[in-house]
Amino acid sequence: ESEAIPGAPAVESDAIPGAPAQRAAEGGRFRGRARGPRGGPPGDGGPPRFGGPGRARRPRGRRLFALAAVSVVLLGVAWFLASLFQPFKGDGEGEVRLTIPQGASLGEIADLLESKGVVSSSSFFQLRARLAGRSGNLKPGNYTLARDMTFMGALDRLEQGLPPDVVQIGVPEGLSRAEVAPRVSRLKGNYVKATRRNPNLDPRDYKAKGAKSLEGFLFPATYELKKGQRVRRLVDQQLVAFKRNFETVDLRYARSRNLTPYDVLIIASLIEREVQVPKERPIVASVIYNRLKAGLRLDIDATVRFVVKKWSGALRVSELQNPSPYNTRVHTGLPPGPIGSPGLASIKAAARPAKTNYLFYVAAVCGNGSHKFASTDAQFQRYVDAYNRARDERGGKSPTEC
């Protein structure tokens, strides 16, 4: 039998699992006490989780979190300043043509620039303009700018306005050549003569058989020319603008109704004269399509006014009976050509009308330019009677504006 060491427990009760009993008995490395799994007393479980040596980890985690938060804030500030002041941005590229309307606010101008791709952000453009004290001197007019310009570059250009040797010529939608002529008197030459033909556009390319002028092809917009230019330069620009815009029109539906591009242009010119409320363009177009299909006269007064060159005031019975082939109150079908130059919205409506059963329309009483539409003659006559009563009550004055 082995002799027990005085004051030490028996080997069997003190031995650490997995340790040789002899070493425990000899009292070597394990003498007197066993160690826990992390070097502490038995059952200790390692360094305390709170207090003592375990505290060293917590301040380090806080510092890392604080550094990360500061980095995020600094990155946000850097992005904001870079977006606002654009220190590394170039001068832009390409060409963007746009018109700043008379009386447009800074917000409206900024939104227009962003929608056209001239600046990257309407909000940042407005803020930059205000910080620079340059928000109140932006001039209206037609501009050729670049895509993705700097805010300051765009501001510089809009503050300059038009060069002193440049004039603006505004051509409203729907006007005939004869109506446009007085508006271009600052240019040299005869506009009506200059718009009979032009090498930049052949009406036959649009299935215009026998067209005697460029009526309808002279795209309405605002143009810039140098002072003293001849009207031929304006006509050149109008024809280029027409071709560029007409290429965007989907003609598939019109072709399915056996209508040519020139027919679409004629219908668009009628719509432009008849419609004051934009949303009614496709509806008026549908009336024209439906009446053509039914073999009914169009009975559009604007064609009479084109013939007699009378764009305001009441039409006399003799004028309504004018035998001109343009008079749709006398002849069925479309007139032989456009009665003016329509804008793109009317051309698109003429190419793709709304789907309706309407055959008639009449100016609405107190409609402020809108119309009443009818599918039957009886319904149409009720609208006409209401209109006539309202006009009589006003002593013969038009009852459309209230």
C-alpha cells in the first residue's frame, strides 16, 4: 500500500479527469488544487465576463463604432459638397436645345434643365444658384446647351441670354403661311414666296400629290437667327424641325385606315384650329375619322376661315357657301392640303385618335374652350339649342367664356 501524503486528499477524489493518477498523487504540477478550463479555480469557467480583465474589450468596440460613424458622416458631407460644387466635373457634351419661357421661376427652370439632361439635379442646381446669389437673373429664350453641364456653367449661359445680334422669331402652332408672314418682318425677304418650295423638303415624300406650297410642313416653334438674315434661313430651320419631329410619329394606325402621312398632316392642321383644351385633341381626331368613314361632310368652320382669310368674327352665309375645295361645309372628305402648320401633339393625335362613336361636337356653354361631343344628331341638336339660347341671352355674344 502507498503511504498518503499528510494533509492531502486521496488520489481518487482529487485527480483531474484525464490526468494520470500517479502525477496527481506525486503532487507535481497539479499539487494541492486543480485548475479550471481557463486557468482559474475548478468550476471557474475562465476570466470573469464583467469586471476584472474582461473590461479591456468594451472600450475598443466603442472606439471602432465611433470611428465608423464619423467616417459615414464625413463621407456624406463629402458627397454633398461634391454634388453641390462639382469640383471635378467637365463642361458637358453634345447639344441640347430648349426654351426657357418668359416668367419661368427658378424651380421651373431647374426642373426643365434636369428633364433635358442638362444638369444632374434640379434641387442641387437651385441650391447652388441661391448660394451664389444668382437665382434672379436667368433670362428667357432659346438656348443650345450641353448634356451634363456644371451648375455654374449652366448659370453662366442662362445669365448671358441671347447675343445682341440675335433675334427670336416665334411661330405659333396652327398658323397659316399668310398669318406667319407679318411676324417675320424683321427678316429680309417674302415669307409667303419663300415657303412655296424648298430643296430641304419634297412634299411628295409624304404622299402629298399636287401640293402647291409647304403649308403644313413649316414646324411651329421659336427660332433664333442673326439680325438681317433672310427668311429663307427661317424656312430652312422650320423644315429641319418638321422632319425631326415627324419621324417620332407612329403612323401605323393611320395607314391601317388608308391615310397617307399627308392626310395625317391635314387632319392635324384641322385639330390645331379646332381644339383649345389639349386633352380633346384625340377626341376631335376621332370625330374626323368617324365622319370620313361614314361619308359625312366634316363641316369644320376653320376650313372656311382659311379660304376667306377671316380668323375671327362671325362667318356670313355667303362665306360658308364658298365653293373652294378647302371648304368642308361644301365638299366631303379632307381638304386638298393643310390649313396651317400643326404642332407635334396635334400630329400625334391625328395619327392615333381616341376610340369613340362621336360624330359631332359643339362649343360648350361656359366651357372656356371645351366642347360637347355627341354620337347622334338628336343629342347634337340639344347641345346646339343650348348654345344658341345662351348666346341670345348674352345679346349675341359668344357664351363659351364664363
